[in-house]
Amino acid sequence: MGKNLEETFLSAIEQHQHKLLRICSVYAKDEDDKKDLFQEALINIWQSMEGFEGRSTMGTWMYRVTLNVCLRLLVGGNNIPVKKHLQRQSPGKEREKNQILKQFPRKDFVGEVQG
């Protein structure tokens, strides 16, 4: 992915991270789940950046992606812990996510996002 795309991503996250974290906190059971949801949202936003068509603002689009992540990970109600769902992913998918997260230094984000 190009340097311009990376800069756009980092700038958008910096600008909207507080809003995205608030969304995650609504659906999270605890602080760890909130961080897990935020991490998952960042991964989904990064993987979808090239497909952003500009039919809405970047912030609205990121809000929607984050909301979809939270809803998808909590299918069946709030009584399914996020961590259990994330642990069911295949090892290959987990490695891919870790590689994506390692591209971005932690200091760019509010809170500690595990990578």
C-alpha cells in the first residue's frame, strides 16, 4: 500500500480515534474488550481504505466500519465476550492482523492497542 494511503489512514485515525473508542466502549464488556474492538476496527478500516469511495465523509465511513465490527463480534447479544470470539479465528488470520498492526507505531493511537 502506498505512502499516501498510510498517511491518510494515520491522519484519519488521529482525527477520529476518540469517536471510534466511544463506539467500542458502548459494546465492550470491559476495558480489554474495548481495546480488542478498537484494534479490530483499525484492522478493518486499514484493509478497506483502498475501497473508500468518498460517498460520505471519512469520519462517517470509519464510524460505520467500527459499528459493524462491534455488531459482528457481538452477534447473539452482549453476553458473548469479544475475546472468545477473537480466539476462534484461524492462526493465519491472526498472523495477518499482527503484520498489519506492526506497520503502525503504538504512539499514534490513544490507549494501548495490542499488536
